Amino acid sequence: MVSVDVLTLRYSTAERQVEIAVSPRRTEPYLGRLSLPGVVLREGERLADAAERAALGKLGLHLRAQGQLTVFDEPSRDPRGATLSIAMWAVADSPADRSAFDKVQWFPLDELPELGFDHNFIISQCRPLLVERLWRNTDFTRALTGPSFPVSSAVAITKSLTGSSPDRGNLNRRLASVKGLGVSPRKVVLGRGRPGTLWEWEGA
């Protein structure tokens, strides 16, 4: 079998961190255990379609963007038999309906519970691949940040994925080098401080 397991992310402005979505399994094995959304790839099905099906069926969420990360081929990773797992990244868009709130649970990457299958291992191995895409892959980065964002959000997103606070100067230079991203003429006011820089994607 070939399965598609989806690392579905969002940036929570309220919590100021990137979070990953899991949901309780409704069948054996690992009945009731929180796990990444995943499906068995159907004959002739595209990976993107399988990822969308997994997110919608297991989380009740539509996806804003997605892409492939890597493949896990440990023969004993699934108690049902040898299964290849294609890990996909995705950024959540909107819930399909209000029942989604009963299915999905969000966790910071550093505070994950014990998940079913080898999903903790999958996330730990894929995290550096997500870091590689941040500020380099436009689809991934823009989906996480939204059309515009303050520097404080860029710091929070970077810290959530890398596990450490970035140097502000280096981060600003990185942002300035991203194609399609520029400083907005608008300003953002956070708290009682002076108006801060707002970054904005072209066509936002």
C-alpha cells in the first residue's frame, strides 16, 4: 500500500505560533489515538488530490496550499502490513463545516502528544524540510503568512519552525531577498509601540 500523510499547518495569530493539525483515529489500528490525517492512495489518484481528501475527511478542512516532502519506507511502520508513506506539507484554509471543530486538534510542533503509527517520527524528520522551505518556497511561505504580515509574525513563524529565535537583522535581510515580497506603504501598530514595518506579497 501507499499512503499519503499530511502535515497540515496554520499560523495562529492569537497564539503567535505555527501549529499542526491532528485528529483521533476512527478505526483500528490506534483507534482513538491522535494522528496525522492520512489516506491510502487510490489507483490513478494524484498526491494533491489525496492530500485534500485526507484533510477534508479526517480534519474537515480545506487546504490553501500543499506540496510533497519525502517518503518513509520502514517495512514495519504500519501494523496492517508494509506501507510506503508519502509525507505532504499543507497549510489549512477554511473549515468545510462547523463539525470540523469537533475533529481537529492543533498543537505547537514542540508540544506534540504521542501520536499513532510513526507520526511523531515523520514530523520530526520533516521539520527540517519545512524550515528549508520557509522564505524560499513562495507557495509554502505565502500560505503561512497570509497576504501581509508584520515582522513580529515573521519572527514567530521562524521560531516555531526552527525552535529558536532568529536574528532580527538576518531575518530582515532574508525577507528583503524573497521574490514577490516587499515593504508595504502601510504601517502596523502593535501594542503601545511605534508603527512597525508591514511586509506584503505582490498582488495581495
